[in-house]
Amino acid sequence: MGYIDCAAGNFLFNLTRAHSSCILATSGQDRRGETFRTPPGSKDSNGKEEFSGAADSLLGHFLFIIPPMKLSNWIALLVAAITGIAAGLIYGWVVSPVQYVDVTPGIMRADYRADYVLMVAEAHQHEQDSETSARRLAMLGSDSPAKIVEATLIYAAQNGFTENEIIVLQGLLTAMQTYQPQGSNAP
């Protein structure tokens, strides 16, 4: 179907298959470009010689002659790729980095979540309003406020929070364990 001429550097690719593949032709007719012609002597029922019609030109739509790349072209391609990646990283990290605006505390890192819960605990210590504290903790996810504070107490113990901070968190945990939402008919 096609040929590989290593000296001239011509490659023919067959794009009619699921993947492009380089095909090495074996026959002399292939190299001369005569394989897709109608065999000599083929005639229709009226005795007229038959031609392939559109099939002769169809092959040209599926084959491309691709010359091999010189070393300087590979180097230029590699430099262009590295330059493009570097420019993209500089643009994405320095020129126009992602800026989070109006995000909920639920997507924060664990240390920031712990600080947020500690701030809620300190506010609760002054306000003594369990309803407001529970609403503030609900912004951290779908877990119950008591589970959120309990997880924060574990994090605080493992990461060197002060004794006063742990006491404030324990006070919030006690309030959240006994907290009943307003309007509930719990016994």
C-alpha cells in the first residue's frame, strides 16, 4: 500500500485503520504506484475498458507523505514545548493564580478547620448561644456539630494546642452534645 524509503526519508501512513501505522510495501508494483489500477484487459459487458473511477483518487485522501524530522527540528520542538509549559506555569502560578472568593469553611485544610472550630468555641464561651454555634459548625459539613468538635479535639491534642484552647473546645463539645435544635419535639 505504501513504502518506506529510508534514503529519501519518505513515510506513507495508512489512516484507514483504527491507529495510524507505517506500512512497508513488498511488491514492485506498489513502489511504482500501480497497485490500485484496474488490471489490464478488464472490460465491462460492452467491451469497453473499465476504470476505477473515484477509487483511484480516494487513496490520496488517506495517505500522507511525512518526511523525517532533522535533529534541529526535534530540538526546536523540544524547546517550544518546554517554553510553553514554563509560560503556562508562570501564568497560572504568578500572573493569574486561582483566587478563592466566598468559599465555605468546609473546603479548608484540617489546620484551618481546627482554627475555625476554635474560634466558634471562643465565641460560644462569650455568647453562650448553642444555636448560633451549631449553625457556624454546620458550615463545615454534614456531620453533627458534636462530631465536628470531637474531631477537632483529637486534632488539637495531636498538634500541640494549648491547654486553655482544649478546655474551650471541651466546653463547646459539652454544649453541642446537649444541644437540641429549636422547634424539635424531642423528649
